[in-house]
Amino acid sequence: MQTSFSRAGISRRRFLGATSLLLAAPSIVSTRVLGRGGQPPPSERIALGVVGWGMQGPGNTSQFLNLADCQVVAACDLDKNHLQAAVKAINSHYKNQDCKAYDDYREMMARRDIDAVMLAVPDNWHALTAMEAAAQKKDIYGEKPLARTIVEQQAIVNAVQKAGCIWQTGSWQRSQGPFRRAAEIVRNGLIGRVIRVEVGLPAGHHDFAGTAAFRTVSEPPPELNYDRWIGPSAMEPYIKGRVHMNWRWNYNIGGGQLLDWIGHHCDIAHWGMDADNSAPIEVEGQGDFPPKDAVWNTCTKYRIRCAYANGVEMIIAGGHGDIRGGTKWIGTDGWVWVDRGGFDASNTDWFANLPADKYNVKLYRSDNHFRNFLDCVKSRKPTITPVETAHHSALPGHLGLIAMLVGRKIKWDAVKATLSGDEEAAKLMSRPYRAPWRLQV
């Protein structure tokens, strides 16, 4: 499929679709379809399919529904109740019944009239859904972290690059002014040479779904296709407390607080470090882990040290009082800290204006993460968080988890994009896939 917003202009498919509709019923076509009343015509709207209606899906979809040049035309989920809620919300917004429901993402992505997809699925499904979307030439808005494992992330990057898709990661902090200003202060050298970066992430577990008490094995509810939901992960008994939303706290599906948040604050840390295409060369860490067979078995407290080739040290921590939540860059001449709702620095004059003689680096500006994605679908220019950035932003988290699991320092070979001289650690870059699912690398 060729997108409607290619360099060649409007695709023949979208043009014929729009003109045939007008010719078929000229007397009853609404002003919305014609493009009047402030609405873009069909040829200028991006047709979007959404996959996943759990925690992130509804909010992401709501953002797209509010953008006039986007039309959400399809929804997919493995829980019939979630799917029904998705279709109802979308149709209620448009005041029609046009949104089609799917329980198989592949069927939805095979539609030639869909230009882009929004993926908000559990981590174990990130790679398969993203790679199918790329194979079908869909542009992709995908959630962080990029994937459950390093090898899966590498496979997504390769698939997206090969297909020439536009990719936006849900690391929306880059589209917020305070985060951009903090990174620009660092990039313009106001704090001097960066020597240390502190990344504070949440610790423990959070009962997002209110199901913490449901920790015994039971039969899956009839509305959930549980076998498909487990997908490529190892099959395990159904326990309500570790499915919707709370799958994050089970390593079979998610990656705990570390990987749930690494794509936010480490992403900002790399932005300020000018390290969007870099990774640490050495990583070591310690963490507190529940028993492997616990319902929630992801690390609850952790501290990771990353060493970069330029001499910068990064500390990633959750549950340690000496590391403040958010991102803090410490340099030879000062420091800057930023978090959601917080901004501080060794020189508060930087808050208002950067000195004109030092404001040479102006970072990519986006004031709306979803708007930026649609604009890039049209222009074919990279988004503010392209797939390569998403991969490198999450790498410190993946490497930190591996270092904690093997209990020693590990070394990352940036040239070969693998762990060097440590076979046990290298095996943890991937996970076995349950048949019939396969990862095409």
C-alpha cells in the first residue's frame, strides 16, 4: 500500500474512493465527507487503525479523534469487552457506525485503506504487531519500551527501516516544553561538560487494574482470548491479577517499572547528552527481585550504573532516596533537573531565556506528540521520537536488567550491537517464542 501522503501526492486509491462516493450519492453526502464545515476532505485524512484498548489505547485514540485530519476507522483487541468499548467510543465521537471491529491485528492491517496504526499492546506483542504493520507499509505510532527484548527491538528497527515507515514512539515528554528546554540547556553547554546523569524511575509495583487481590489460578473469562493474549510468551495459568494493566509486573509479558519508564526519563537523558544513537559500553547493577514464581515477579528496587564511551556516567535508580525522580544532568559548571511538573537548575535564570550567544543548538520542536506523528506521515520526515531513538533510549534499561540477572558487569559492543564475551548475558538479549509464533529477524 502506498500512503495517501507520499511525495507523489494523493494516492489513486484514496482519490477514487472519494470521487466514487461523491458520484454515487451527491444529494445526501454530508458536509463532513465533502470537507466543508471545517473538516478536511477524505483525501486529506489519515485513516488510522488502533490495536489495544487497555491502559494506553483509549487515551492515545482520544488524542487522534480530536485531530480533524485523522479518521479512526478500525479497532482491534483480544478482549471482547474492550473491543466493544473501543468501537462504541470511536463511533460515538463520529456519530456513525463506521468503525469496524477486529480480533486479529493481521486482518485489520491487511486493509489497503488504512494508512497508519496505533499500537498499545502488552510488551510481549510489541515486536509481532509492529513488524506486521511495517510489512503492510503502515505508518506506526507505537508505545514504549520499543519491545520486550533487545533482539525484538533490533528486529523492529530493521523492519521499519526496510519498509520506509514513519514511526512515532509514545515517549511524549519530548513534545513538552520543559523537557526540551532542559535538554537544550545541556546541549548548549551551559552546565559545562556533562560528567554524570541521574535517571530516577518508580519502584515497586502499582495496582493499576485494582486486581492485586486476585492471585489464584482460574479459568480465563469467556470474553478474553487468553491463548492469543499470551501469544509468543511461555504459556502460564490464567491469573486475573497479572493480566490487564498489571501484566507489567510479570516478566513473562512485561518488564517492571524499569522498562515501563526507561523510555521516558532515559529518553530525555539521551536527548540532553546528544546520545540518541548511542548506548553505554559497560553496565552493572543490583536489584531486589521477588521469587521467580511470584504472581508479580519484576524487580521492585534497583540501581544501575552505565558507562559511556565519552566518559559520562549514568545512574538509573528506582527506590533509592539519593536519586530524584526525573532526569538530572550534572556538568563541570552546573546542573539541570527536569520531571513532569518540575524544573530546577543551578542557575534559575536559564528557566526564562538561554543566553543568545550560547543558544546555538535548537532541538526538534513538537508541541503535540500526536500532531507531530500525523504531520510526519504527510511530510515523510522523521518524527521527534523515531524508531532508532526508541531503541537506544530503552537499551540502558534492557542492559541494566540483564546485568542484574547475571549479577556482574556486562559490556556492550556498539559496532556488533551485541554483548561481548559473555554467552550467558547474550542469551538474555532474546526470549524463546511459543509456537506457532515466530520472530523474523
